Amino acid sequence: MAYRRPAVVTVAGALTWLAGVIDIVIGVVLLAQSGVSVVVLEFGGAAQLFTSAIVALLFGAILFFAGGGLLSAKNTARIVATGAHGISILAALVPALLLPSVFFGSWVGIAASVIVIVLLFTRPANDYFREDH
């Protein structure tokens, strides 16, 4: 009999995948905006804009592949996803606390990351990642 993936793992994997896709889209949009002087000035220069775009793309790729690993019962993916979501929480705290214009979006991101981390360490998830599939 095939082992069924718990719903908590499916939700955590889907949210991690979605976070990765969103970060990749943000990275692509930032790269596309590198020729717009107003955007470049907002970032404090082209180097900062380019760095932000590359970090978003890399972080998005990590989350995207971790989400796939979660859905495939890879415990390494659970560790990577937990670390990535932890970094995401820390990175979102500054805008959430200091920038009123992005207040809501930052808190939504923080909440989603906390939910994923909690889901990944529930009893059904622990059993799922512990077993051989």
C-alpha cells in the first residue's frame, strides 16, 4: 500500500513553491526595471538593484526546489525550507516595522513563513519525513 502524503506537507510544499515563484517573478521584474532611472534611484544605484534582483532569483530558486523536495518526502528539503523561511521572516521584519507602505505585505509574508515552519514539524509531517518512501 502506498503511503499518502499528509495534507500539512502538501500545504507547506505548495506555499514554499509559491514563495519561490513569487521571488523569481520579483527578481525578473527588478532586472527588467534596471533601465528605469527612478527605480534605480529608489534602490540607491544600479549595483543595489542588480544585487537585489540576483538575491531574489537565487532565493526563489532555492524555495522552488525545496517545495518540490517537500512534496517528494526529502528531509533535506525540509531543513532547507525551514532555514529559507526563517531568513524570509527576518528579512521581512524590517519593512514590516519601518515602512508603512509595505506593512501589510510584509506581515502576510511573515505569517505564511511561520505557518510553513509550523506545518513542517507537526506529528504527521515528522512521520512522513522519517519513513522511507
